[in-house]
Amino acid sequence: MKAVRQNQKTDKNDALAIVQTLFLPEITFITGKNTEQQQLQSIKRLRELALKHQGAAQKQIVSLLLELNIRVPNAQASLLSKLEDILEDAENGLPDIFRATFNVAKNQLENMLKTVREYDKYLEKSIHALPDCKKLLKLEGVGSINAVNLYIALRGEQSLSFKKGKDASACIGLTAIQYSSGGKTNIGTIGKHCKNTILRSQLITGAMAVVIKVLRYRAKTKKERWLQGLMQRRGNKCAAVALANKTVRTAYAMLSQNTEYHAA
């Protein structure tokens, strides 16, 4: 209601803005989440927080060792193996206190990786316990994370959060921005800014994986042939955005009509 409120922010002006907003035509209200959605959202956010901490700790270890002219790989498995070799090497001239400190850092990184795997396990169990969420895994470019994203974004507490799939993809930020004036319609890109950048980024990343697969192998379905033609006309990135848009609208149709997805 910030756009409706007049003058300064006071209790009186806030109350007036609430009343004025209720009488606006075509106003869209936010739907609540059920218990299953809250559970999935909590697990997903805890996993994202653990991933941020794990990535920060991993980069910190690599950069600190680089200052000592010790170059280690960035990959998780290779980094842990290399750290083990560095700590066991008695001829590299590292002090005992420094070795003990980096041993603590290595153990901390291992615990973070274990924490992420635990969150993945609980997320998988939660998905398979929900039929609506489980059937979204059949869509192209939709794994566990994107299945949770679509289920949370599309399914409301009592019904679907949107009236049609086009509204859902527009809210996520997967449709082109329109800037029209004087009867002239200008259609641009999807824009750099949207309300949920993480959701849009994860959906496009999943779609990009499908694009890479279609590049390497022969198209087997009607959607893959459509994707190949779009890639030739507009490029791989544009095709990935279009596929993510189609994925959201297909997921909406599956949830609204209670149907399963079968590739043509």
C-alpha cells in the first residue's frame, strides 16, 4: 500500500491507504501457505544458508593457502584431499599451530558438506510424501529444488495462487517487459530486476541444462524439436528463458487440472 498512501507514514494515513486499496479494481491479494509449503520452504532456506556458509568457508581456505604460495583446487573433493596431504606433509615448513588451525577449518568444511547432504535427504523425503510436488519432477529441467519452488509459488493454502499460468510466469519474471505509449507497443527483455531473483535463476538454470542436453543429443520429443528451432533463431539463453516460461505454465496446468505430464 506504499504506492497508495498519501503524505507521511502515520497510523491514520496507513489506515486510509488500507481502505483505499480495498476499493481498487483488479487488486491481487497474497494467498497463505499450508503446512507442507512452510515445511518445504524452511528446509530449502536452511539449505541455501548452509550452501552460502560452505561456499564462503571453501573460498576462505583456498585464498589463505594461496597467500602461503600453496595452490589448491576449488572442487570440494579435490580440496579436502589436498588439505589432507598438506596437513600430513611434515616437510612443507608449516608451524604446528597453523596445522591445527587448518585441521579445524577442514573439519568445519566437512561438517558443512554433510549438513547440505542432510538437508537434501530431508527435502527428497518431503517431496515424495506430496503427490502434487512429486509429479512436477517429470517436467524437463525440474529437479528437487525447482519442484519445491514451483509447488510453493503456484499452490496456495486453499487453491492456486494465480488465475492462469501466464500470470504465474509473469509474476516470477519470465515474460517480456512491455513499455507501450501512444498506441505503440514495445516488447523488451525479461528485465534484470524481479521480486524473486533466486526462483527465476534456478528455473532458468534448470532449463539451461535441458538446452545443453538438446545441443549434444538428437531431439526425441516435440518440445525438444521446438527448443532446437528456437535455439537456432534466438540463441541458447533466450531458449532457456522460453523453456522456463513454458515449464511454469505447464506446472500450473498440471496442478489446476490434476493431471500428469507426458512428453509428446
